[in-house]
Amino acid sequence: MSFNRLDPSDFVVSSDAISSTLFSNNSPSLTAVFTSSAQVASSAGNYYVNIYNSAATESIQFAIAYGNEPGSGSLVYNTAVNGKSPTGTIWGQWQDLVLGDENTRFVFGAVTSSEFFALPMERARYKDSLFLGSLSLTLSGSSGSITLTDNSQYVTAVQFCEAGRVFQLITGSTGVRANITTQRNTADGYSANSGSYGWLLPDIGTILLNPMALADFPASGGIGLGYSGSYQWGPQVVVSTGSQSPVTSANISLYTAISQSMTKLGTIGDFYLNSQETITSDFIFVRPRSSEFNYSENPSFISGSTGEVLYSSFINNPQTYITTVGLYNDNNELLAVAKLSRPLPKDFTKEALIRVKLDF
């Protein structure tokens, strides 16, 4: 068996970004959302609410979780320890994951916030990351509706955090900022009083929403998003007086804002978001020259006992067929095998150029 060493010029590396649908059934959008009463009523419901695309299949698409730095909006674990509650736990978890510093707060636009809604996409729904410019999330509240997208098309320097890239949420659709002459917000697409509407964290598949911006009055670009029960915006710690805990009510309020937009606005209120995958390919060019690989060690070509060519016509005018390319390391260990679609004739009058593609 003979080997040919590959030169550095025989290798080419290529990367391609491929976008695909995010939601189940290869759907580019969510047209309806559902919750599970069992999940909401469980202990997990104190922390987050799973959102499904169908009441029948119960395939999780994303979750909703409310985080509050002082622990407001949920019952404390121990009445003797103020501020330690599910909302405080959610805050700490996302603060560590996204900011990596317990002394740092979330800054939406230029406004610092001590609360947020987190919408992490189900990990099975997306590949490497969320596809920038594909987001259209419509929310309906007591004061109207608003559609949000990311500002990736309008930034010259990308902001980074512990969770990767950060893009601000603005009013608009599929990456395009809304016409500000018809919007109740500032020229940059932010809420007039509360900064941006949140963050898009594409590398961890998460949307963070700014509750203060959504709760603003219509004149400031909000939708009057509120909560049922005794919970009100602010840093106070509340005790629930109803059957639902305040944090569950907070999460359900945002779920209702998403669901109502789909019901009231039809396709305009659908939730659009795609994923993206970067595929890296190694191209290896194999070049059998005219003087190479014209003989074979196959038993049909040579005698197994004497090693002589069986047919005299093959001595000076051999003909073989290339069917497989094997890639070896310096220890002659086979690393990869490439199969040709059909046998390739080879003799002293022919040369070949075979391109091998390795995807990973």
C-alpha cells in the first residue's frame, strides 16, 4: 500500500451560518401558546411557567420566569429571613449566568433595573444560537399592544457579557425598528422613561424583558402590563392572600400578554424567532497523479502466492478504479474514509482531483 502526504495547500477551511426554524414542527412562528395547570400548581410553578405550543402534544417551547433583586413578588422561604424568596433566587441565578457578578445589575438601555422577565427558549428548540434580526414578539396589555425586536442592525460595536453577545430590545419587527412617528417612544426605539424593553441573549437562547418599560403608561411606550392579586411594581415584599402566589401571577400576566396578542391581532401577534447554526467544513483536495495509484494489491490484480501481475497487459498498461479515499495520520492509522459516488477509472494517462469534505 502506498501513501501520499498531503501538503498544507491541500486543506481549506470554510464556515457557513445556516438559519432554521426555532419552534416545533419546523414552524417559523408560534400562533398559540398554552400552559400546564399541573406544572403551574407544582412547586416549580413558584419559579417559572413552561409555555407549550399545543395543549395536546405538550411540547415545551420556552419558559417564563420573573426575577426580583430584593425578592419581591413571592412568598419568602422563611418568614424570619426577609427577601429570600423564589423571585430572589431567579434573580441570583440569572445574575450569575448573565452578568457573572453579584454586585452588578441589569442595565436596559441606560436604565438600571432590579427586576426582569426571563424567557429562555427550550434547548432542544435551537441549535448554536438565536438568529439575529428574526425576532418579532408582540405583547398586549391594558393600554394596547407593542411588538419588540432586537437592535442588531443598528449597533456598530457589539456588547458582551458572561453569557455572550447582548442586544437591546426595541419596538419593531424582524430586526427593523418601527416608524417612530407612529410610536409612543423615543427615536432609538426605547421606552421614554424606562430604557430599552430588555435584552436578546442569542448565545444562550434567552430573551430578557424589562418590566418597567412594559408597565409604563402609553405615552411613554408601555402597554400598562400589570399583575393580579396584591403584587405591585416596586421593591416591597408581599404576602399572597389568594390561591395563586404573586410570582405565579406575574408569570401568568406575561403569558397572558403574549397569548392575548395572538388572539386579538391574529397573525400580526404571532411570535417569530429563528435559530442559527455555524457549520465548519474542512475541504481536503486529493490529487492522484498520472504515475500514481495505477496498480492494485487486490487479489484479482496480482497473484497472492507470487505477487506477480496476473495479466501481462496490465504490466505496462494497467487500469484501476478508485472507489475510496482513506485519510491517515503519521502513524498510518486510518482516521476517515470518503466514498466516491461511482468508481473512477485510473491509468497512466489520467489524473484526478478529488475533494473530500468533513463537516463538524
